[in-house]
Amino acid sequence: MHDLVIRAASAFVDGRFQPAEIGITSGRIAAIGTDLDGPAFELAADEVLIPGIVDTHVHVNEPGRTEWEGFASATRAAAAGGVTTIIDMPLNSVPTTISIEALQVKRQVAADKVVVDTGFWGGAVPENLGALRELHEGGVFGFKAFLAPSGIDEFGHLDAAQLQTALAEIAALGSMLIVHAEDPGVLDAHANQGGVSYSAFVESRPDEAEATAIDRVIAGVRRTGARAHILHLSSAAALPALRAARAEGLPITVETCPHYLVLASEQIDDGATQFKCCPPIRSEANREALWQALLDGDIDVVVTDHSPATADLKFAGNGDFQVAWGGIAGLQTGFSSVWTEAAERGIPLDRVLQWMSQGTADLVGLAQKGRIAVGADADLVAFAPDERFTVHAAELRHKNPISAFEGRELRGVSRRAWLRGHPIGEATNGALLETGLS
């Protein structure tokens, strides 16, 4: 007798959609079969059962900038979008997660607020190099570094020598460095006066900035053997170097984001700073190249880089892209937006799940997440892949009603989600996760 049996005419099991009954006991999938015993929930005819989405790139911003988001609003938005696990970035909270004391503060703040499972990245900044072990042993999933200014004074960037130091230290720990890869020298050389022109903003952060920084990461990985992950790749110009490095056997993985796959610079009006992010949304041709890289396996995963802010920051400067705060809020809409674009391209849902569920779980060593399999956590979503909805930011569960997807019709609705076998929203508490990497 199971605690719960979920019956689906179509469930994503063993890499394909098939009829299945999922028997859940003590929060885990105990059996997959037919005629299982236990209280039953049957999916609607237009729903499929999928593993919960695992979003490994989320800026929750609490404590310190909770007016931007916060664990309560972020995790409820996540659940509404089919996301059952998030990994929180070390900034833009105050304090940033660059010490064990800061990690403990973040855990204490999050503990009673999260409704999905939640883990934490640490930060690698100039002042904590040589002292990363304590954070590693404290359970962070790896270390984030910027190679150019982060925009937050309390989270400094690594220069070329510091990057090598960080990679060597992280290699010794058996951890992973995740990198915001833009080169400060290239950015300085292309700095302009800003203004409302979106094309001028893109020119100020050219493809060369990403490609040059990624070349530096590749060289460092080759020298140290450290595992590195390239965050939010926006430029297809960096793909040949990444492809060659991976063919060489270097342990480098790559992510991109929904806004780079769905949006294009040709669609962005001057002054529309809700679309500002760094690195920027580039051309339609670039977007096509990113999709091809996903299909070819040159990009491993898709994550939201959910990075919200208040309206006064997002629209500061009256449309001046140099003044407005950057970042796209996409935690609730990310999965549906990628599925919408994929479906239009004839790409099946199983590929999207690989990029956004099992692939992201595997990236951070969460073998019990991102799959419907015996022994896995019963993190499941009843998903209606053909139901359509129009994005209205004010109706989303994000704290601030700002969305780059405002007014877009998206496909795919997460109607119900279970976290370790319990319906999310019915007095469910998420767990605070520690790394499975080492």
C-alpha cells in the first residue's frame, strides 16, 4: 500500500512518454507499474506527468534585498511554473554568500519560507580565495565568480591571476566554478554613452567580451583540471572554442537561458529596459545558433537566471540602458517559454525536459531529482502541454510585476505539482539541500 498512486495516460519514464502508475511511499517513488495500491490521483486526459523542473540559476536576493524577491515569493513562483528545485545564487543578497557565516544566515532566513527544495551556491571573490573549503564543507553546490564587475559592490570580480587561483583551489576541493564570463578589458574598450538605443547597449557588450573571457576559462581549466561551468551563454561566437575544449576532454559545461532562446534584439524597442540583461539578448541569427547548439549537445542545460528588481531600478533613467538595472525575471515563465519555442520548431517535450530537469539535476549532482524513476524523489508535475495562456506580469507570483514576456502567448501550463509526494501549496515545506557533487 503506497501513500499515493498517481495514474497518467502519459508519463515521462525511461526517456519516453508512456502510460504509467507511480507509487509513492515516504516521499520517494517506490514503484512504477500498473494496478498499484494506495490512494489514487488520476491526471486529466490533456495532462502529462513530468519530473519537476530543476532551476540551478536563481537570484532570490534575500536577505538584504527582499524587496526584489525573497524565498517565499520565489519558491511559490517556481512551483507555479513547474519548478520543484532551485539553487540560489550568492548575490544579490546582503550578505553575499562568500563565508560560512553568510551561508548560515541565508539558511536560517530560508528555512521556514521555501515551498520547493532549495540549495545554495557560494561565491568566489578576491577576499575569500584560499578559504573556500569551509563553504564547500558547509554544503554549497559550487562557487560563482564574475570576470567583470558584477554591479554589486560587495561581490567583486576576479582578475586573470585570481581566476587561476580560484580554479586551482576548487580543483583540489573537487567542486565546480560557475563563471559569469565577460572580459572587462573588452567591455571598457566598447563602452559608450548609453542612452535609449538598444543596439548601442548590445554594442557596449559585444560577442568578443564573452569569447575572450571564455577562452581564459578554458585555458585555466586546461592548466588546473578544475571543473567549470559557463553561465548564461548569450553569444554563439564562443561556441567553436567551447566545442573544441569539450572535444579535448576538458570538464566544461554550458548553460543558456529562456530569454536568449525566445527573444531577439530585432524585437526590442529602444528604451525598453525590461529587456536589459548582461550579457545581452542578441540577434535572431545568434538565437538560431544557440538552438542548434542545444540540439547538437554543445550547450548542456537551460536555466532561467531569474534576476528580478523593483520597478524604480528596472526603469531607472527613463529608458537609458546604461542607467537601468539589468536582469530578467523568468522563474515562473521559463519552462513554458522554452517549451513554446521548442514546439514551434518541432522539438519534442522530452528534449526540453532533458535540458531543464534531468540535465540540471545531473549538473549539480542531484541524482534523486529530475527523473521519474524508482528511488527518486517524488517531485512531479501535472503538465498540460497544449494549454495556452498570455503572460500578464501582475498575475505572476514574482514579487515585482515586471516581465520581458509581458503580453506573449505561451504554451504549457503546470496545473499541479508534488514535492516529495505532497501537493505543493498544501502546507508543504521545501527542504534545504546540500551538494551531491563531492
